[in-house]
Amino acid sequence: MRISRQTFHATLIAATTLAACDGGIAEVGNGRPQAVGVERSSQQYCSAQALSVALPAGAAITSMVASATPVPHCRIQGTITNQAPNPNTIRFSLAMPDKFNGRYLYEAPGGSAGSVTEPTKSLLEKGYALATGDQGTRPAFSLDFNWKSDPAQLLDYNHRAIHLTAGLTQNITQAYFASKPVRYIMGCSGGGRSGRNNARTYGAADFDGVLAGAAPSNAANQIGLGRIAQYITLHPESWIAPELIKKAEQKIIATYDAADGVKDGIIQDERLIKFDSSILRDIGFTDAQIKLVDFIHAPWPYLSDPRPETSMGEAAGLGISLVTEWTGWAVGSVPPPWKVDTKGAPLGFLVSDSSLRGFYGEDFDWIKKYDFANARDFQVWTAKIGETASTGGFDYSGFARQGGKAVFYSGTGDAAVPQDDQLLALAESKRFVSADEQWSRLYLVPSWGHCGPVGGIGPDESSVSSAMLDALVKWVEKGQEPGAIIASRAGKADAAPREFRLCPEPQKAVLKPGQSDSSSAQNWSCE
């Protein structure tokens, strides 16, 4: 079923009048948006005859269906087609529960996007109206960035798709419930990057609150992973097998675990450590492999503009608190040479290979021809991915001054977006937004890799994202600034149940004097 722009516009006055009989408009208290719960029967209102909204040019509703699972809701799917700089179509979805809690949430997809995902069951059950979209990209696989050679797809991915989709689906939500929702966006990795970009580009025009996990802030992450993949391919003797990587992690944790004041199998904060890679000789690392560890871990020159001012021209290396994360992203589970279809190739290679072939052509041999130490080549990469057009930079002043709130979080062992990149973004943003303007918080999650726990040691992903979202909602709607956030780990075969006290930077979790039980959050304090 394709519903035209004219059909929706024709029913605007009558349907809005009908819906307004049992709905309310969100009131503003103390300058803060307030969520107003509304009940609306999808069996009655989920139809073109009952819904009213004027669709913008290029937009169309392709499906509108009432569904009973997981809770009764109205599911709308549609498209938005842009004509500039060349034709491109964005696909989107909106799920509106019968028992609406007054909050709209855009679930931003990770990776290179490209598909319309199902709404998160637990959030729909809590009453959120959930929107998402494919961001206008057409990747061959989840980490394929070859399409970046298409200007319209790049523009939509960088920021335009979510801006347009959010505007339309928020208007539909408001018309459906006759109640203006409080607006949020959440996502991790590429999804977190979407929240960053939107806040930086549009201020608080689209969202009142941003929850962004493992959010890349500039081009350094993609370039850094490509740099590592090239090094290993040119120095195959340096490759480290997964079994040896596991031994390295065990050795590193055993050596440095107590640096945070408690020996619990977790390196809480590797900034307390002066890492010495020579300890890995004891477990069989060769000179070439130790040299690779240093190459991966050390900061490296960031050669293009704009470059972060507080970084002294350097980009962050990968952390050493969870080096098993390196296997998936940086080293791979099989030795080079790699191709896109090589099973076990590092994910960072896939990102870099598809990006550079998109920039230079399918036959470009970037392993031999791209020079990561050459400022000119480096600048080509950052320019091609659109860093100067809202995928880089750290100016969130518009978002902050318009009342927006943001919660950022990242794993301490993330090998795709290192924790130091998050700390850099925090420091850089302070150049544009004063410390007096309370608008963001950053949490570093121990024993987490990229967007989740590694090996079952850290807190569960659902526990972290739920606790972070709850904290953001209280900040946006009640003005309660986030402090410590409690996350938990369910009991598993390889790890007992545990709570984690997550502290906002620059505070750190410290075991209270006289306490020996590190598994209870109440035994920790933020200092």
C-alpha cells in the first residue's frame, strides 16, 4: 500500500480534531520538555483515514499496519527521496505503541547502516515510539563503505537522512497522539556517531537528548584500523594468533590488575598503568610480535586538517586492557593476506578496504600504494569521507545552548573506537562549550569492547544501555544531572553476578576503605 502526500494532507483537519479529544500537548516545566502519556488504539487509528500529517515533497508512506506483538502498536514504513546532489532514497520505519509514554526515540543503526531494523521489543513495551531508518546507504555488508563515493549517500549517512527522517516521524507521532513527544536518539558505534553528528550539525532542533555509545568523533578510527591492517600485511611475521592474544590478555591482567586498588580480574582504568610490552616475551611473543603490539598501542601522527587541538597532532592507539578485542578488529583470526570475503579477516581491514576502493577505484592496491605517513594521502581520506562536512569537529555549542543533553559511553577495551578517542572528544568540546554549561557526560565501561562486554566479564549490554537511557531521561525531563550509574552482569558459567558503579569522567570508581567485596556497587564510590 502506497499512500500519497495528497491523501494525508486531505484528512489533516478532521483527523487532528478527532485525535485531540483524548490527547494532550507536552507542557514545558522550568524550561524542560515533559513527557505526556497517551493511549491510542492502533485498531482504530492506524489507517490513512484516521492519521493526519502533511508529507513533505519526496516522502511517501508505503505501509501502515496495526500489530498486536510484542504489544499493540501501529507500524508505519515509508521512504524519503532526495534529488540533490543526485537522487537517493531513504527508507524508514515508525512503531507507535497503544500505550505511549510520551517519548519518541530514534534508534540509529550501527556500521554502514543500509537496512531498516526491527524496533527494540523492551523499549516498545515501555511505551516509546520508536523510529529508525537505513540512512540512505546501500552497503554490500554491514561494514562496507564503498558507497561513500556517491555524494548523496555520503551526505545522507553523515547527517541528512536522520535529520529528515526524524522530522517526518516526529510529526507523524505528534499528529497520531495529538501530543508533542520528548525526543531522543540512541545508538552505538555508527549509531552513536549519528547522534554526535546530529547534535553538532543541527543543535537541539531534532532531539532533546542524545545517548551515544562508542561514537567515532573524527576520521582517526577508520584510518587507524587501515594503518594496522597495512602494517600486518607488509610484516606477516608480526601477526598474532588468537590463542597467543588470549595468553597476552591473561598476562597483562595478571600484571596490572591491582593498579586500580583491587585485584578482581578487571583493569578498571589503564591510564593508571605504564605498560611494558616486554612482559609478553615470557609467554612466547617474538620481537616482531612485540613490535606490532607497540605499533597498535602507541599514539600515532594525525596528519590532516581539521585536527584536534588538544591532541598535539596525535590519534589514540588501541588500549591494552582487553587485547582479545584486537583479534576481531585489528589482527584477525587468520593471517594475511586478506580479502573482503576472507573468513576471519579483521573488521578494520574490511572497513578500510571498502572505503579506499570506493575512493580510488576497485583496482586500487591500497596496501602498497596508500601512504598513512604522507599528509597528502591522509588528507584525501579525511576529505573523501566528509570529515569537514560534519563527520569531524567538536563544536556542540548550539546543542548545549539550546538545552540539549548528551550521555556518551564507551568500553575501556574498545578496539574500534578507543577510549582515548572519547576522552579527546570530551576535551575538545570544552573549547567550544564552557564548563558552566552542563550538557554532556562521558562514562567508560570496564571490561567492555566495542558496544558490549568481552568474554562475559563486564556488565551486560542491556543493563548499560537501559541505565544510561534512564539517566538521560531524568536529566532532560527532570533536570537531574547524571552521577553514578549502576549496571550489572548476570551470572554466567565463566563469571559470577556482579554490579558495576559507572562514574562520569573525570571521576573514577574506587573500592571503599574496609570493603573486600567488589561485586556490589554499594561498596564502590565515585571519586
